[in-house]
Amino acid sequence: MAVTRERLTRALAPKVVAVIGDKKASGYNWLRSLKPFVGPLYSVQVDENEIPGIEELGIPNYKSLTDIPEKVDFAVCAVPRQVAPFIVQGCVDADVGGVTLFTSGFAETGEDIGVELQQKVFDIADPAGLALIGPNCMGLHVPGLGVRFNRDQPEGVQGNIGFVSQSGTHGMNFSLTGAAHGLYCSTLVSFGNGIILEAADYLEYMADDPQTEVIGMYIEGARDGRRLFKTLREVAAKKPVIIWKGGQTEGGGRAIRSHTASLASDQAIWEAMIKQVGAVAVHNLDEMIDVIKATLLTKRTQGNRLGLVAMTGGQSVVLTDAFEKEGWKVPTLSDDSYAQLSEFFNIIGGSYRNPLDAAGTIGQDPKHLDTIFDILNEDENIDAVGMELSATFMARRWQDKPEEFDRLITSLKKFMSESDKPFLAALHPSHQEEAALTARLRLQEEGIPTFPSFERAANALRKASTLAAV
Amino acid sequence: MTAEVIAAARAEQRTLLSEVEAKQLLAEAGVNVTETRLATSIDEAAAHAAELGYPVALKVVSDSITHKTDVGGVELGVADEAALRDAYLRIHERVTAAAPNADVQGVSVQPMAEAGAEVILGITQDQQFGPVLMFGLGGVFVEVLKDVAFRIVPLEPRDASEMVREIQGFPVLEGFRGTPAANLDAIESMLLKLSEFAEANPEIAELDLNPVFARPDGAVAVDARILLTAES
């Protein structure tokens, strides 16, 4: 029986949450992670030795799901695999909305007992329409509701990224690394073996979820590739979708007799599929974060001509190289722009051809940056604007004189609000890693997309530009 | 016709269709192929050639021969009936020498197609996504550089248009060093027809149209290979 949308919504946006079988040996990880949950949180544990530790956390414990005085929408189950079928039956009996089966040791082991137990769990959950997440997964993270599976994950912040991950680690790393970039999830699901709910189910939910503006997915393989293909086609028409495909599926081992079959590698087919549905492919966590960042925080342009603002001549050159390598053009500006720039630009140790080597000019008077932005905004040879923020020169100054950093942020935000042209910044950490991280997080929180290198900025803007503005 | 051809192959426990059979299926699906007929004697070959018009190409037809040129089983540009009779005998002699145990059904006769840019179109089955289509430039581009584009069936017109332009060698199709520009609409339309063909015939495990001659006035498949799935 298919899981209804109502049931899925109860599971993914729960009002009441329970944790079944958390233990001291695992540091009560689930209960501690879920402590910030905005609604009632319960524990279910029968072991008398474990109960005092749970009660010390201030979380009420019951011996059975059915003893809990209200209906549970979402449960986390961390019991040994042999017990899993009984717990899943308990969830069905108590009309739980959905359950995450953190437990592993099922079909992924290839062992008969694992395959058998997984079938048992399926046979109980499927006819009941239970929204079962997993098994062999980390489950659900909804920072806005304080739902977490790791204590370092953010809470109390409403994110706008939907993330679907076949792997628990990559789901967790996305939420943690993303937060360090000021990027937060609306809903993140790590779905593991996906025996009841698979990637397509979560994608459909996120496509309709008003909090979700962009969707990222880490996937290794699809049980029903046809359905995933059709679903992605529909979802990518509604929201930008960014896909990271991990691993290579083995071929069928059949004798191949045509050119076509011999060339159809797993990677070639996935890349084609991603293109065909209107999504964009990325190949690692950093690129996932970069492209999501650019998708959320930069405007879209059909053009490919950049105006670049750099701090030194050397950086002007490599900044241009990095963007041109990704297919961007760095053209000369209009005569009108040059006429205006010649009136105030400091050409001693600087240049305004494009890139604009502008440190001296901005140092002379910070207002010059606003003027430069105004000129680039008006220039019809320019479709988008990129800027180098130099950690080497600025990190210490920003720490000593935070008002200078504030002033820079005001200028950047002014340009971003007044111009239809995409804007992005590159802040290479140089020898000031900590200062650069602090500065980057601040910029991100102000809505200014900032990347750790020119290459990452150029790639992110290109990939985000291939996504339709939906 | 398609069902009968497939049923006949199944009855003989064959998964590889002959070029003649493959082209029958494709022609019925609206894919432009050179008309190809099976001859089991010299006189029959001469009669086919007279109807199809010279010059013609002759190719050995055999389940047990994968690469026809390797056994000397191909004669191209056969100009008239006298040449045809010689060519037919030459194929017979060479194939008998190179592959004495091969089960030979006969020789196929087809008119020589006017050359154009050589492209390859194909179908294969992906374990996860089902039927997929491939497009690439023929010869060294596909074999060495693997410069090909894939799409999952069913294709929309936009998909066909994008996959033709996606390959690195696309400028060759726009006209290059004296080669006239290929008719891209004709290639795209062939891709869309193949997409329908793959969707309607899940028993097609693999298909190569290699080469297809892409000319300014259209595109035509001059060789075709179809492999059926192991079970019906």
C-alpha cells in the first residue's frame, strides 16, 4: 500500500516524536539530538537499567508506544535488527505516522538473515502504509522543528534546502558543512535501504513543500530508475535540483555485442539522465554546497559576460583565468563606463580595464566602490559581477575596524538589491583561515554568496546558470 | 511484420537479427534505411539489383559472422550485372575460406547510398533506467574518443536537439573542410523515431545504426544491427 501524503507529512513534519530503544552505551545520542524538538518528545525503553539515565535528561519514558498519552507522528528506532520487526509492528499498532529504522544489518549485508529480516519489516510496514525511513540510515533532520540525528546539527533555524541522501554520512556532512556556510535545510532525509520510501517519494514531498526552495540529492543507485527519472523531470520543472551521484553500479555482466551497449557506462547514463531532467550534476560535497549557494543567492542571467573587481593586478589575471575556463567572458566595458571611471579611478598601481584592479581606489574613498558598482550595473557589456575579497589584506583590518567590514557589506547589499545582475564574491582564506571563515559566515548571513576560491565561484555560477529559473 | 520477424528469430532461438530483418523492422517504424533484400542465389541477387538500381552493395548474411568485412563478406559499389556476378562469387569464396563452418543464409543486396557525415545512433537497455538512446559521430570519434551523448527513452524533441549538439564533434555536422552541413532535423527526427521504436519494442536489447549517412538532404541508415533480449 502506498504511503499517503498525509502520513508522510506526519512523519516529516511531526508534532509528537518518540525514540525507541536509546541507550547509555550510545550516549543517548538520539534523545540528546532530539532534545530541542519543538513539541513533546518521549522515550520508549523497557530496560530498567536505562530508564534512570533517560529520566535524568528530563525526557518522559514509557515501556510501550501505546502507553504514550498522545499519538506519535515520528519515531526513531535504534534497536537490534532481530527486534526491528516487533518494533515496526508496534508502530503500526499505535498508528505512528512514520519511523526511522537506524538499525542496520539488513539486505545491505547480503546475508540471508539480513535479507529475511528486511522482508519481514517490509511485510509489516507496507500493508499498513507506514512511512518507514530506512533501514540502515540516519533518518530525518528538520532544523526548524529541532529534529536532528546529530548533536552538532543546527536547530531553531528555518532552512530552505531540501536534501535527500542515500548515505547517512553525506546527509550529515551536508547539514554540518552547509551550516558553516550559512546554508540550512528545510528537510533532510537519509533513507538508506529505502525499502518503503525511496528517493522519489521524498523528492515529491519537497517539490510541494513551501519551505523548500532548492533540492540537493546524494544517490548511489535507484531501485526504480524509471520512476526516479519521471519524478525528477516533474520536480526539476518546479524547483532547482542538484544531484551528486556516488559510486559506479556494476554492469549486468551480459555479453555486449553493440557499440552502443559498450559505451553506455553507468556514469554516462546518470550524467545524461541528470541533464535530461533539467537538473545539474555535481561531484563532491564542496561542489554541492557551492552550487546550492549560487542557486539560492545569485540572480539568473542568460548572458556570460562578467565584470570583475579585484584587489591586485596579479589577482585580476588569475580571477579572469578562472572564470574564462568555465566559459565566462571578461569583456571590455562601454565607452561611457570608461569615461566615468577615468574621473576618479586611481591608476597608480591600479587599472580599470576589466577586471578593475581597485584596492587603491576603494582605499582612497570607500564610496568609490558604490560608484564602481553603479557603473557596472549600467554597463550593457556586463551580465554579472564578481568580486575578489582579499583575506591577505583585509582580514586583520576587518577585525581591528569592524566598521570597515560593515561598510563593505552595506555596499555589496546595496548593489545586490538595486541590480538585476548576479553578484558573487570570492574570499580565499590565504594564511588567515579563521578570520576568513568568520568573514564568510557573516557575508553569507547577510545573503552575499561567498566562495573559498575563484575556481569554485566560477564553477558554481556556471552550474547555477544552467538551472532554469523556477 | 515486426512481431513476425521477432517471432521467427525466437523460433530459431536467435537473438541477433540479420541486417535484412533489422532494416525491415526499422523501415516499418518509419526510420529511413537503405532498402535491403536477401538473395540466396546469384540470379536472385541480380534480379534484386535490377529492381533497386545500380550501383549496389553486397553483404554476406550469417548469424555466425559478427564482422562481415573481416571475412571478406562485403563488396561495395558494384556497378552492373556482370560485376555483381563476379562479386557474389568472390564473397562466396572468401567467406568459405575464412569461416568454413559459418551458417550462411545468403547475400544482402542494397543500393549504394550517397555518402555524408557518418554518425551512429543506437539503443541499449540500462539496468536502472530501461531503454536509452545514443548518438555520436561514426568511426574514430565513437571508437577512440567515445564522443557520444545518451538520453533516456522516451525522448522529447528538445532532448533530441540537445544530444545532437552535445557531442564534441558537433562542428563536423555543421559543415567542415568541404563536407557539407548535415540535415540536423533529419537526425533529430530519426532519434525520436528510434525512441518510439524502443518504447514499443521492449524486446530490443541493443541496436546500432552504424553508419548513418547524414547529408544536407536527409539521413539514411546504411547498416543496422539488432540484438533481442535473451528471453521473450
